[in-house]
Amino acid sequence: MKFINPCLLAVTAVLFVNCSAKKGVTSLKDVYKKDFYIGTALSADQIEEKDAKVDSLIKKEFNAITAENIMKSMYTHPQKDKYDFALSDKFVAYGEKNKMFIHGHTLIWHSQLAPWMEKIEDSTDMKAFMRDHITTIVSKYKGRINSWDVVNEALNDDGTLRQSIFFKTLGEKYLVDAFKLAEKADPKVDLYYNDYNIEEPAKRAGAIALIKKIKAAGGKVDGVGIQGHWRLQSPSIEEIEKSILEYSALGIKVAFTELDITVLPNPWDLKGADVNQKFEGSAKMNPYPEKLPDSVQTQLVERYASIFKLFLKHKDKISRVTFWGVYDGQSWLNDWPIKGRTNYPLPFDKDLKHKQAYDSILKLKKTKE
Ligand code: 9MR
């Protein structure tokens, strides 16, 4: 038997341990640790840790969480005098246990309201609703939730204010009121205005005007959430960059709060995330039910790489980048705007395996270091 130098053995063992440790830490959150939070949106099952494999993927890859649905008003405030915090308590506890940045989604949104809220007709009742709703929820998680979407989707695509139930009963003042109430309930928590398509010029101008108005009237706005429900070809990197610069010039943080990229046909040229837009399906509209063709996979890889390259260029202005869902199989884009399609919008596939898009996002950092 040949003599094996024990020193060499020891060095090899140390190297092996080091390499595997390094291999173990290769994750989105670790690689982007010094740049911005990397977040994901959690379903109720994920908050309750029902699937161990999904759970370990979440803990490995992400350091920020948003509840995809359970903190919307129909769930947290089902009746006028009744709140239900069972799941949101679990959500916050999950984030604390895993030392994650915890984002609250959302306080004032026209969609997913409880039926009793839809019946509010006058300004007195709406004012009372807003005061009670915002104060109760924000105070409950004071010091535990790190940032809130105070108002979600208040704008139309042309930049004018949406005729929501809040607007109809209170006029545009509801926007300032919402931010003031949230600040009063937790003066330290970061407060965001969140919307889709606000990287498009007309809606962006509307969002900038709105944020300026809220601030001028004494509301505290700490950041803007650009949702980022995007397509392979649009919006352009130039428009996204202009948005980062223009929002940041207002003295606020920029977060990308609901990032995903649809790869499916969209003959109606729909943009954004208006959940009321629904259409009939057909085989033509669902072209990749089994597998994403390599040519489209490559486009997705390039798209994610160019988006993250831009994010890195402006990392000093960006607080968080959150994907809207953990993996392709659970994405809302399998059911919008047509139900039951197979979409591929996220960095992890339906079997939880990381995709080439994931590698391209990681590679941007590795080549730099
Ligand atoms: O992903 C959410 C989906 O499960 C819900 O059915 C839908 C209902 O409104 O809301 C989705 O999330 C939306 C988010 O809360 C606000 N921006 C648009 C998102 C996609 O529709």
C-alpha cells in the first residue's frame, strides 16, 4: 500500500469541507446579500410549512416575505367588528423565526375586499373603516412588520386616479389619510405605494404626482413598489431604468415587489395585473403544456439577466426584489388572464428545480467577484 501523507489528507479534507460549505451557501439571498433583499410571496400552505421541500427551498433562497393573499382585507377583516389574524400571525412568526424581512400586503386596496366593505356608501362610514382597519392592523404588528403596502393600485393606466370605492366615498384625500393613519400606528415602519405598470410613462407620471401630493400634504411615503408583472419583450430596460431614477429622485426607496415574467401569448396586449380581465382559453393560447422550448427558455434567461443587471447597477436605490411566488407551478399566471394554462414565469420550475434563469441571475454576481 502506498504511503499517503497525512498532511495532504488533512488539507484535502479542509478544502472539501470549505468547498461544500461554499456550495451550500449558493443561493439568491446569499449572493445578493449586500445589494438588496430577495423576497418571495407565500401561499397559506407555505406559511404553514405544509410541504417540507418547498419550505427548505424558501429558507435557502429568500430573505424577505410577502403574503400572497392572506393579509388582504377580506381575510384579515371579514366582518365590521371581527378581525382574523390566525394566518397573518403565523406569517409574521415564520418571518421572525427565519430572520426574514417581513412585508405587509396590503392595507387599502379596492380588490379582495370583504363583502361588508363593498357596501360602505358614505364618507363617514368609509373614514371610520379606514381608521379602524389601518390602526388595528398596523398597531398589532408594530415593530414586527418591516414595511407596508399602505395603498395598492390606486391608479388607472393613463395615470388618473381609479374610481375605487375609497375614491368615490372620500375623494383623493383618502390617499393622504391612509399614509397618515399608518404612520401614526407605527411611526418607524416603512410605508409604500404599490402598483403595476408604473414603469410605463403615463402611469409613472401619475404615480410620481400622487406620491408628491401625499408628501406635500404631510404623509410619510418611504418607498414605491413597482410590481413587475412583466413580459419577455416589455417593458424595456430603458423605461425600467428611467423609473428607478425618477422615483428615487423623490427621495424614496424603490422596491420590485411582485416580479414575474410571462412567456405565454397575449393577443390582447394586456399589461399589468388587473384581476378582472379574464378570457376564454384555447390550445393556441397554451402552447407549452409539457415543457418550455429551448428557444423561449433562452429568452427568459436573457430577460432575467438584463433585468438583474440593471437592478445591480442601481442597487443603492433598490431596497428589495420580491418574486410573486416560489415556483412556476403555483404562479397566479397559470390562471390569468386565461384559466388553466402552463406558464414559466419564475426562477424555479414546477418540480422546484432551479431554472437556467436562476443560474443567469446568480452568474451576474459570481463573474463580478
Ligand atoms: O397572486 C394573487 C392571486 O392568488 C389572487 O387570486 C389575486 C386576487 O386578486 O391576487 C394576486 O396577487 C395580486 C396582488 O395581490 C396585487 N397585485 C397583482 C397580483 C396579481 O394579480
